[in-house]
Amino acid sequence: MSRRVPYTGMPVTILHLGAREAAVVEAVEDGGRTLVADGRRYTLRELNARYVLEGEPSYGTRVAFEA
């Protein structure tokens, strides 16, 4: 299974403590290592390969790509 490559305008879901919020990727920065969605920056974490809200631990608020 190949990894989805994020792009500007891509629909995503923000996951936080069991809550789900629809959002759209507004920008892809730093060679794809940072996303901006819903006005907030999410960074790709090496530990779990997830985009997590900047400044939060690797298990914090994250972006999910829907199939």
C-alpha cells in the first residue's frame, strides 16, 4: 500500500480525543513535512509517520487522510 501524498485543497479529517472535524489542506510546506489545515500547522512525525499539531506530542491532535 502506498502512502498518500498531501496536496493543497485535499479534504482531510482532524482527529482529537475521539472527535472528528472535516478540514481542507490549505498549504503544504517544507517539502511535504508540514501541512496547514484549518489555519493550524501540522508536522510529520518520524516516530509514527503522522501529521500532528505543531507543538503537541506525537500522540496529539492529528490529520487523517480519508480513503
